[in-house]
Amino acid sequence: MDNHCRVIAHSNIALIKYWGKRDSLLNLPAVGSISVTLDTLFTDTSVRFEPGRPADSVQLNNLQADEPERLRVSRFLDRIRLIYKEITGQILPGAEVITANNFPTAAGLASSASAFAALAYAGLKAAGLDLALREVSILARQGSGSAARSLFGGFVEMHRGQLPDGSDAFAEQILTETALNINVLILVTSRQKKKTGSTEGMNLTRDTSPYYQAWSDSAEADLAAMRQALQDADFTRIGHLAEFSCLKMHALAMSANPGIIYWSPATLHLLQQVREIRASGIEAYFTIDAGPQVKILCREKDAPALLQIFQNDSAVEEIIITRPGPGVRIVEP
Ligand code: DP6
């Protein structure tokens, strides 16, 4: 058994949002989603299964992970141990996991997406298991829904699926990373950890929001419209649909009880700025995940002008310029 593997997986941002679960145990999404993988943000993860090691050890961003973090990783590795046992009939030992993000963790920059994509891929390879990427995405989904999408480059769809065992809830690429000349500017407004994690937020929303059914019922139409817009390379349509899905998801979260508000005053200010800039003729669209950061979609040619505007905005702490990025890949030790 080749017991070590190190990989890089990139983060992604959803253009059509995932919010809500149809099954918590298998982490099955209540709705499908469409995302773009981002080239600049990634997680670098190495997994080594060591004979004789009783428990998994986890190093996160150069520090020993705290116990809840270690447990989340260890439980995920247990899923790989289960697959390994089913296939080989043997037991996988404990693992040493060394992982680092090149961006702020848990601040709404989707660290769990790249983290579980990298862990799924590195873990399976380290165990000597060669699964198709679709199967890897089914595994990654069980760590974090958005992670299933991060295995693929470019524009990616996660399928909701219908089956109770989740075998049809997988991700796949719709368009490659070179298909559209767009940039995603990430406007970092805060580096603090978010207060309500996505999982907790989704569960509260499902249990309390009067709008939850309408959200689920209207998802397929948004997905179909985005698929078409991507096939047509219609940037204007892509942008409008992304803003619509973003606001719909946040309105849904706000309609939970108690309402979940991920935005800060800086977030709202930036949304208004984007719309003003658009009215002035530069086509820019916003999207936001479960945190206060604002991501702007634009054509490549417009990125320098937007950069200049937002560099001078006091609501912005940092700007990260990204473009559609590649899928998961093995790196040399
Ligand atoms: C707002 O994938 O982090 O970013 O499956 O519970 O780990 P879990 O949730 P997660 O949720 C992502 C929510 C979102 C929208 C999206 O990425 O589609």
C-alpha cells in the first residue's frame, strides 16, 4: 500500500447556492448547486496512514488542530476506513494529516470545500484506493456539501439526487476553467470566524423558516437557467442569476427563527457599490456565502478598473483576485 499522498484542492464559490439538507447523516443536499472553482485559494493536504498509530493526528495551518477540528477530520477518515475494509477486508491504521489553507479559515471563504475535497482525495490515494472522481465527490460531500464541487475545475454542478443512499448526489464539471474569460474579486471585509456555521444555519433554516419549501421548489428553475447561461457563455445572464440566487439564499437564512444575518455594514455597502458601478456601465455582479465577504464576478477586461475602485474603499481589508481554477491534483511531497 502506498500509504502517503499530498494534494491540492481549490476553493469554490457557488453561483447557484446550496442551502438545506434532505438528509443530515449522509449530508444530502436539499437542492442542487452550481459553482466556479477558484484558482488562487486552495488547501494543501497530506495524509499518511502509519501502521501502529492508534489515533489520527491533525495539524492545521502549522498548529495542532483543536479537538473538535481533529474529530471532524478523524470521523471523515473513518468513512475511508470503512470503504477500505469493504474493498480489501483489512483495517487501515491511524493517520497523520497535515493541512494548510492559503486563505483565512472559516470566514466565509469556503475553507471546508477545499479542505474536504483535498482530504477525500489524499485519503483515498494514501489508502491505495483508486476511485472515479464522481465517487470521490460522493465521499467529499459527506464531509461538506460544497467540497464535492471542489474536486473539479471550472464550472461545476452538484446534483441533489433522489436516492436515499446518496449515490446520485455527486458533482461534475459543466465547463472547463478556460471556457469563460471572467475574474472573481474577493473583497475581504473581516478575518473573524463566522458566528453561525453553514451546517447549523441550514438546519435552523429547515426547521424554522416559512420560506423553506419555496426555496426547494424553485431551485430546479435556477439551476436550469444557469446551465443554459453557462452553455451560451452569456455573462450578463450568469451575473444576474448569481445575484438572484445569492439574495434568495440570504433572504431565506434571514427568515429562519432567530434570523441568520451573515452580512456586516461593510457587506451591504459593497452590494450597493456593485450595483452603482453596474449602473455606470461596468458589468459587475456580487455573490456572498455564509460570511461577510463579497465576491464580485466580472469580465477579465474590467478587473483592473474594479480593483482600483475597491482598493480605495475603507470597507475592504484585502482584495484577492481569482479566476476559474483547476480541479484537485497530487503534488510532490
Ligand atoms: C452558503 O458546504 O459549508 O457556501 O455541507 O453543512 O458543510 P455543509 O455546508 P457547506 O455550505 C455551503 C453553503 C454556501 C453555499 C454554497 O457553497 O453552495
